[in-house]
Amino acid sequence: LLNVSRLNTGKFVIDAGPTNLAEVVQQEIDQLQRHAGTRKITLVYKKPKDFPIVMLDETKIRQVIMNFTDNAIYYTPTGGKVTVNLQKTGSAVEFTVTDTGIGVPKALQHKLFTKFYRADNAMKARPDGTGLGLFMAKKVIVAQGGAVIFKSVEGKGSTFGFSFPLKEILAKPSKK
């Protein structure tokens, strides 16, 4: 809510710094592993080796990673699987969370990243949500020059994530 308020007042600031994104993702997954276990969800992340240091707002991108992964766990039925992937493609850095969850009905997908919006099946699965997580995630990603990744099939699962052009976020080596 504080970040939504900052957006409304023009005080939403991105504070980019050198970020070990592979380690940030690992830390967030480690925190969510127990929660996934209590729901009998298999949570998988293979930390990439030699991942570049990137310039991002670590605190805000951490919140995005947590939101996407936590949602995947909540909206995946018992016994399901959530796969987290971080990779450097030719010209981009890409993070995705893919689940075997309830998915988003096709007719409602265009509304998904709007403030306070929640799909009907999501409200049934998790009545306590605010409809702000995905809205803020998109704002954080776009404000740093990235793009949202989203695809979903109702009843089969979803993929949420982001990509950033590598040339825009690659940390420059320090000159000593």
C-alpha cells in the first residue's frame, strides 16, 4: 500500500544498484520452501552459475520475485509443482515462475495487472488477496525498463515473470 501511495504522489523511486539476481532469487526461494512444503507443492529452482551482476532496485525486484512465487504456491493445488527459472538469453535476463495451478480465465487475462483486480477463481482460492501484488509488480518491472512475462491456461497453470534487456541493466565493472 505504501508503494501504491508513492505512485499516486509521484514519490515512487527506483534505487538501482549492483544486484546478484541469482542469489536474490535463491534467498526468496529458500524463504518460500517451507510454505510450499506445507502445501505439498514441489518448488524447484536451479541457480544459474556465472550469472552477471545487474543494476536493479534489489528491494523492489525482491518483492516482485516473492509475489510471483508466493502466488504460484497459493494458486497451485496440493501435489502441484512450481518451477522458478532465471536465465541469461542472448540479449536479455529473464526470470519466470511456472506453476501447475488454477490458471487465469482467458476472458479475464487483460485485466490481471490492474489495481485491485482479482479473477473470480483467484478470489475463491484465496479470499484475503488485495489485488495489488501484480499491479505493483508490473509498475516495478516497467519502471526499471523491463517487460512483464505472462501466459496462462485456465485449469492448467500460469507463467509470470520479467525480462530486462541485458545492455540496459548490466553492471559496469568498477574502475580502480
